[in-house]
Amino acid sequence: MLQAAERSPRRLQTLSRLSHVLSVNLLSSVKSTGRQWRICQSWCSLAKAKRPAQCWAVSTTPTCGRRALIPPSWSLSTNVVFQAHHVTRSKRGQVVGTRGGFRGCTVWLTGLSGAGKTTIAFALEEYLVSHGIPCYSLDGDNIRHGLNKNLGFTATDREENIRRIAEVAKLFADAGLVCITSFISPYTKDRDDARKILESAGLPFFEVFINAPLEVCESRDVKGLYKKARAGEIKGFTGIDAEYERPEAPELVLKTGEITVTECIRQVVDLLRDIVPSGITEEVNELFVPENKLKLVQVDAITLPTISITKLDLQWVQVLAEGWATPLKGFMREREFLQVQHFGNLLDDGTINQSIPIVLPVTTETKQRLDGCAAVALEFQGTLVAILRQPEFYEHRKEERCARQWGTTCPQHPYIKMVMEGGDWLVGGDLEVLERIRWNDGLDQYRFTPRELKQKFKEMKADAIFAFQLRNPVHNGHALLMQDTKRRLLERGYKRPVLLLHPLGGWTKDDDVPLDWRMKQHTAVLEEGVLDPTSTIVAIFPSPMMYAGPTEVQWHCRARMIAGANFYIVGRDPAGMPHPETKQDIYEPTHGGKVLTMAPGLTSVEIIPFRVAAYNKTKRAMDFYDKDRHAEFEFISGTRMRKLARCGENPPDGFMAPKAWKVLTEYYSSIQKDQ
């Protein structure tokens, strides 16, 4: 009977049906004999061998554990009806991610092994998630560890592998996620079928061909698979002895042998322009007037009524113009101001962390003179610096602002004092900055914009950027934090971590060390090799200091994120100061670090928590504090450090690099001479 079935397709079809019926009967019967079972399985095996199927189901009897093969044309799921969700995709999109809107789609990466599919998939996933776009990457190797571990690499199994992935991708996309799949998927028909599965459900499908020549893929061969395939140890390896059918009309082709991963991500994000918000493609929103329009705008500025701004205001103009506060287009209007004061975020394009208001105070006289104007010019010491378009005036509720931003209204707080003495109105609007802000203080060469810093990181081939914000001289305790961070990044597999040593360069209170002396001290630290000058960028952050503790430290962190940092070191009592009246810390010293780990909108930066460093008297060096060895440590306060420097005395050996300490003693000596 079996031999007859082999010679007749019709008999083979009958055999398949008979094997199904017998299999099901055997599964439900507790009296099936071993002989009956062997006959059934023989028929099933023959039918499967003679008529390859996409996926023969395997069913197991609950009584004896025996398994039977079920032909693919017959589903074991009967009496089932597809159920419609009560939640619509648009409604789901409102709560998935931080930007709102339905983003469900599939980005299908296809190409040879070693072409770069997984690298691009995971980098794209990281990029989108860091910008508030919900995303998940399905990797070929990972899926074969679980869902598809029962599939091999025959043509039939490859087809089923892709079918299952397409169905899973459909579920992810329907949930509102950008689903990235990285599978060789060598056959055109399988990829077309995957597209049909997604598009028939009304979900966008983007085929991206990761096009790397075979010789490039072989030269990479991270897993050693090509070597094994060439040696005959792996049969049916795509590109060697199994065909890869190149996509004929993919939505995008990425030649990974010629362009960087960053450029690949940029091209994919551009492909998704109808899926993701346009704002995420422009990561740094500079407000400078384009060169080809500058003369026209300068002529316009001369004709406009003016507002005279202070040095502090000009520092905020620089912050806005260079893009540190992206996506702000100028000084905050009332709507943005209220969002920041009450929510600590900008909310009109998703949830974007902006913990501090950036505002321009003006007097009542100025408000009365300019209210209703379509544009006004901003001038500093007689020089026109910017135009403020569509200005909006609103009340400057100073006490409420201070209470919300600082948690105190103490009039002796240095920045609060300036707020209280400032104008009774705020004016917001779109800024057009005429030229780059230069201070001509001998330090402009350190003032890099976010775009310039990103370019420097690229030139250094940095794969991790860790930022350290500071407004004080660097001692070896700070250096220990930075050295330890670099060590940990190297242990995690990063090859070229780069430190952004980023001292604050705007206004600071009178008793802080001035910027020019701090820059001399930082240079000395690098010259002594305490920090590695070959993997460190020293740059000036133009923001004024507000001494607003955990509220302000979010601003410090996000601004560095805009500049490309993906790791941020937070120290003790960041942006804090002693209370002017009680002399106790205004903010609990650990709250800044804790708040950063919870702050919304800082998804593309990892917070490196502060570890307490103190002077180890045994090692004669700064060391991480161990409470079990408390007697070995000595805490050297800033007050004591300043006293030693004023007196021209040296701190304990190992506390600070000698050249750097000499700079400090020279500074305090100069103060005494001036006095």
C-alpha cells in the first residue's frame, strides 16, 4: 500500500488525509497499539517526505506522550473566530511611548550574514527609544533560541521561520511599536509574503537591503561561519552554497561597506519620516540666521524697536542660539513657561525634559512700549545681537517662579536675588541670532557648540561619551570618578570612550573660582596626566549657574545629551549650595543623583551614580570611601581647600595634581593683592 501510494499523487493525497484521521484518532484513544502507532507514523512520514509542507504540526497524546505529525493544510484550531480589539490603534498610540501618536510599522533588514543587520538593528532601536519612539528589534539568532528553535535551515524551514517572524512583527506593530527585524531572509517570495502579512493588516512595511559584498562579509566573519562553510563544515550556507536572492525594489539600500553606522541610522530615520516626528531628525536646533539671509535680516534689525539686554540675558541667548535647549526656538512664551514650571517638561511635541525656564525679563515700561509689535531687536551694549519674532508679554510672577524652581524664596540666594530685582514682565518669542556670540576673553577656542562637539566625537571615533559637569577646580576625587567611569566602560566592551570635561562658563556667584582660573587649573590636570588628554575634550558650557539643585541638574544632564553624551557622571549635591541664612545644604546631597535616574525624557543618557571619594591616609591618595575602614579616610572640605590655598599651604600628597594646586594658590594670592 505504501509503495502504491508513492507512485500515485492521488493516492498520496488520500494517504495524507488517512494519516491525519488516524493520528487524531490515536491521539484521543487510550487503546492504540504499538503496531497501529507505527503504521500511522510511517504514513505521516511518507506523506511529508513526498509532499513537502510549510510546517507539519506535531501533536502529543495526553495519555501516552506519543507524537503524531499533522499535515499543514489541516489546522488543529477549530471553531475559532478572530476578535476585534476595543482599543483603537490611535488610542493605543496616545499612551505608547513619550511622544504620542501611532508608530506601528515593520523595518525589515535583509542581507548576508555579516552584512551588519544586527548592528544596524540594535543601533536603530537604541536611537528611536532614546528619542521617545517605542521600538523593539527581533534578531534572527535570538529568535532561533526560542520561538523558532525547532526549525532548521532547509528551504521549507526558512520559509516557516520568516512566516512566523512576520506574524510576530505584525503583533508588535499593531501594538504601536516600530518593529525592526534582522534576518537573512534570502528568498524573495518569503520577503514578499512577509510584506503581504503586514500590509494586509494595514501596517507599513519597509524593506531595507543591507548591501555588503560577500568579500566584506567574509572579512568580518565575527562568528566564524564563513570559515566553516568554506571548509564544508556547514552545508547550505547563504552566499557560499545557498543562494541569496537580492531585493529588486527595496525601500532603502544601505552599503555598509562604504558608510558608517551613524549614517545608516540617519537614512533609515529619514525613510521613516511619515512614522516618526520630524523633530527627532534635527537633533540640534540652532537659531543662527543662515549666511545667505544675514544681510537682509541685519537691515531688518536696524529698523526695529529694541530691548537692551544684560550680560546674563546674552548668556541665555547663546545657550538658545547654539541649540543647547533644543527644541526651543527662543525665549519661552507663557505656554512653555507654564509647562516647565508645573511639569518640568515641554509637552507640545511629546514629553521633553526641560526642568528650568529660559526667559527674558523686561520692565513695565518696555512692555507698554513694545506690546503689539510683530518683532523687536535685542541689543547688548549698543550692538544688535538678535531679533525676537512674534513677541508675547506675560506677567513675571517672581515669588511663585522661585518657589517652584528653587524650593525657596530666600532673597539672599544669589540667583533668586537677580530674579527679584529683574523686570515684572517676561517676553517670549522666536529668536533669530545674527552672529555667533563671542566673549573675546581668550577662551573662545574652548566654546564648542553641540554640533561641533558631535563632530569632534566622530573624528575621535568615540563609541561612548561620558560627561562631567563642574563649576569648581578638579581634585583627584573628581578624577577618580572619571577614571573609574572610563574603566567600567572599557569593561563593558566599549573601545574608545571619550570624556567631555565640561565646566560651566556662564554666570556664577562671587565666591566661586572664575572661569579663566578654572580653565588654567583644568589644563594643568591634563598636563600632569591625571586625566588622559588623548581621550578628553575640554569645552565650556555657556549656561549660567542657578544653584537650583536637583531641578537644575536635569538641565545640565539634558544639555550634554543634546551634545552627544550618552553617559553622565553626577556628583554629590550637584548644582547645590549652602542656605544663605542657615548655612546648611539647601538640597539633600544625594537627591540630585536620585532624581536624574527617575527624570522623564533623559532616555538616551545613562546616569553614572556618585560614589563618595575621600582622602585615604594609608594610600596617600583619593579613594572610594569604605565605611568599614572609616579611620583610614579624611574628608577635605571645599572650605578647608580654599583656606589652604589662600595661605599658600599644600594639601596632603595625592589630593590634587601639584601643577593644578599651584594655579589655585596663584588665584587666591591674586585676590589678596587686589584687596
